Amino acid sequence: MILQGEKIYLRDYIFSDINDHINWNTMETEWMQWDAPWEQNDFNARKYIDIMTQKLLTPKSDFDIRWSLQIARNEDDTHIGWVSSYDIDDNFEYSQDGKHLAIGIDIPPKEYRGLGYGKEALQLFIDYFKTKGYKDLFIQTWSGNLRMAALANSLGFLEAHRKKDFRILDGLYYDALTFQLIF
């Protein structure tokens, strides 16, 4: 599946993405400072290769919902990141059987941030879920990730929930933020 934009396109995961993700989880890890920096990175490359190879060998129908897609630049097909989704419940907590869908984005290479790729990728992902019948979507971040909060606002998301002083990072308190977009 490909969702075409002006600067980028979203596509299914392919075999060459495995090496990019290994690199982004073991070498070029600066992006993790913005995406849940309090989490432990216990990435296991061998296990990742096995899991993703198995997933890639399992055929997908065009009708299967894509819960994540990879981002590539139109200009040179460079793989620059991904968009993803997960379920949350009425209390804005992660839940495998949540009633709501939260979306997110990661662009690990710093040189591709601030160029409009992220905004376009999230807009394509939002439009995709609209076609699947979703009536609203959520974005979750933390108050230290000012770029993500600004991106959510620029796409029409409004703050729906705030957990004050929810995270402590380097001795500082940060709020957990949930934004909602209603179609």
C-alpha cells in the first residue's frame, strides 16, 4: 500500500527497512530523547530481525488496516521514519482493547525534521483513518516535546487531557498530554 503526498509517501514495511530500524535503535538514537525518553531501550536486533522477517513473509491484503506505515521521501525514496497507532481507553491509557485510536510519528534522522515531512505524513495517516470510518483520533506526547505539541495543534488537534507532573526526567517534572481531533 502507498499513500502519496507532495513531499513524502507512506508505504508498507519492506525488507530494507529492517537495517534502518536497527540503526535507529542502536546507533542514531537521538530521536529517543523526544519519544518517551523515560523508557528503557532494550532493543534486541536478532529478535527484531526474526519478528519483522516473519511479518514480511505473511501476506497482507489491500483491505487490511495498516496500523503503521513507513515514511519515504518522494525525491529519492529515502526511508526517513514511520507513523504508527495504538489503542487507548476512556482514561487516555494504553489498552489493547481501547475504544480510541492514538497516532504518532518518528523521524529519527535529524536532517529530515522541520521540513514539513512529519506534518504531511501525519495528515496522510489521519486521512487514511478517516476513510476507515474513524470519527476522531488522538495524539499523546509530553510537555517537554514542544515540536510534537505544536505539530498536533497545527493539524487541528486540541488538548483533551493533561496529567500534571506525570513524568520526571533529569529532575524536572513534565505533563502527559493527550490531543484529540474530531472529524
